[in-house]
Amino acid sequence: MEKSTISRIVKRISEGKCLVILGPDLLSESGENINSKLAKFLNENTEEQVKYYPEEEMFKFANSNTKVMIEDDILEFYNQLEPNDTYRKIADIPFSIIINTAPDKTLNKAFEEKNLKFDYDHYRKKEAQKDPQRQHQTLIYNIFGDYTDINSIVLNFDDLFDYLHSIMGDYDLNINIKSALRQPTSVLFIGFNFDKWYFKLLLKLIEINENKRLYSHDIGQGGSKNFYSDEFKVEFFGDNTAPEIISEIHKQATQAGIVASKPKIFVSYAWGGESEDVVIKLDEVLQKNNLKLIRDKRDLAYQARISAFMDQIGKGKGIVVVISDKYLKSPYCMFELLEIYKNEDFEKRVIPIVLGDAAIYKTESLLSYQEYWIEEKNKLDEKIKENGGDAIAVIGEEYQLYTRVVDNWGVLMNILKDMNALSLEEHLNSGFAELVKLLKEKIQVK
């Protein structure tokens, strides 16, 4: 694909002048689009009372009651759909308007999964269409209805005629989204078969003119491709698929700084063992909640200064501290904890997960840890006495750290043991639900 073309599209997106229209092929699996899958599902559940015409993508019902009977089946079918990687990337890209030609809400789920705000509306049959209320950057509009309102969706030819009459007839039912459709200067078609009736209708609604540029992934329909390229100046992206086009747009939009970065959550833990297992599980949960977990093992760049990375952790707004026996005896972990502590609002920024081998709730155990650090500090004292001032250049920073640990041990441990921390078992059983909720509050994500 021409990356310069993608760059122009990204620029229009940043200006709020790019409209993306999603076709029913976007959720296809093995070449089977969403309408065909719905047809199979309905046939299995209604004893073949529903006939499907794939060329027109229309249904025919055995009788007038069939449409009422299949309402629950349609709800069940669309409810079980989940967003794929392409939908998640579309949600990241700040399109001003996204037109969905299928009645599903899979894209809505992608936005919700990522905690991204959006406005939503859909076409309502035989109703005066109100202007969509805009409160957020992106509006998702289901132009052929919403599956939760079966009377709004276009299933058979009667629905289609009603739809066409309502948007192009003499009644005051014209969809107000038309004005928004005509404003963008770039239109991106994703997941379309250009031979279908709805594509031609969309060309009419977006009011093609010389100021608009139309883009699409390759459609593999030679005659249609030539026609739309010649007559409407549609620019096709060679042999690239819809997911490849969206991936490149997402990549360039990220580089341009218009894709919002995930809120960062820091974690302080000792490598290996149970601690690392917990962090891996937590990482998976946070990714699903559009939160990025910063881990030194993964996110510390090659040859980057470890002290600078630890300082970054210390300043984080949301920090998970996985406390284990190994953690409480690790110089690196203690340095991280002290860096967090030296910044303000320690208790407001930290969420501890205390593992079973870290006995911080017993006074005797806390004293044993303190004695461990005093002994480590005394060992360095002896080294300095044996080697004189030259030893300071080698172990000076380490000595200062051990001194800080000893001086702050009591205060730090008293704060941590007084914090109302759930057990590891409770976290795992809930899928870290309470922890995720607290983290979102700390970094002010809703």
C-alpha cells in the first residue's frame, strides 16, 4: 500500500474530516460475512422458516409471525459477537464519525472494553430522526438500525422499501446523519462488497463530489473495481486487506500522536516464582481494561539506566507492589519502594498484594527483616573499615541504600500492614476486579 496515501488519511482523521463506513464483511470468518452467519443461525433455530438470499443479503420469512418469533434468536446471535483485533484498532483511531452498516454493536464493545468514550445512535424506522447528540470525539451510527430494536433493522425487502421511502421519500423522516455524512473530505470504506445495494445507497447519501476522496481495500471484483475507480475515483489499496489497512492507519496515527496512549500502571515486584506468576496474570487483566502495565523486565530499554526507570516507577500515580519474602530482602525492590515512598501521597498511589511468604503482619517477622538489613549494612561498614576510603567509590551507593532501608523500615512497614489489602486468593477469585477498580480511581480513568 502507498504509505503516503495512509498519511493523507491520518491527516484528515486528525482534522476530523475522515468518515469511516464499516461493511458486514468486516466480521467475516473464512470468507463468510455476518449476514450469512446469521442466516445459518436462524435456520438452525427456526426449523428453516427463514430463507436467505446471499446476493441481495436479504431474508424471506415463511409467514408474518416469523419475524416476531426470531427476535430472541437475533438478540442471542448478535449478543455473542466479540470484537476482533481490527475492531479494537478502529476504536483506538479517533475517527469523528463511524457508520456501521450492520445492526451489531461489536464496535461499541471494543470501545467499552478499552474504556473509551463515544456517542451512539441508530436509525429508527418510521420515526422523525433526531440529530445525534454529540458529547464525545467519536460518534458510532448504525445506519440500518440496531438489533435490539428489531423493527429498526433491514431484514427483508419490505424493510428495505420502508427504509428507502423514509430516507428519500416526501415525509419529514430524512435521517439527520446525512449532513454529517456529507461534511468529511475523505471517506474510508472497510469490509464492503461493492455490488450490494447498500453500497450504492451510501454513495448517494454521502453526496460524492470533486472535493471528496474515497478509499477502500481491494475488493477482488474486477468489473466493479474498474467502474468505481473510473466513475467515482475510488482509490483501492492494491492487494491489501481491510485488517492490513486499519493496522497501517493505526500505526501511523500512533506515530502522529493522535491515538490516546493507554494509562500506565507500574508494578514493583521480585522476579521469578509466585510474584512473577501474579504479575503475568495481572498484566492480562489490565490489558483487557485498556491499562498498560509497566514492567522492568519488558519495558526497560536495552542499556537504559535502571535508576532512571526506578525513578519513573516512584512517580507513578497507580502502582501495584507485590510483596514477597524475596522482595523484602532485595536491594533493587527496596530501592523502588523507597523511591515510591519519597514522593508524595504514598498511600494514595500504592496498592499492595501481599504473598503468603511475606509475614509483614507479625511484629517478630518485621523485626527479623529489620535485623537482616542492619546486618547487611554492618557488612558494608566492615568492608569500608577494611578497604578505607577507596571502598566508598565501589559500594557507596549500596551503603546509602541500606542506610535508607534501615532508617525508613519501621515507617514503611507500618503503612503497608495498615493498608486494607485483599489476599492473593481473593484477587485471583475475582479476576483482580477490586484492584482494577482502585487503579482506575487512582489514575482517574472511568
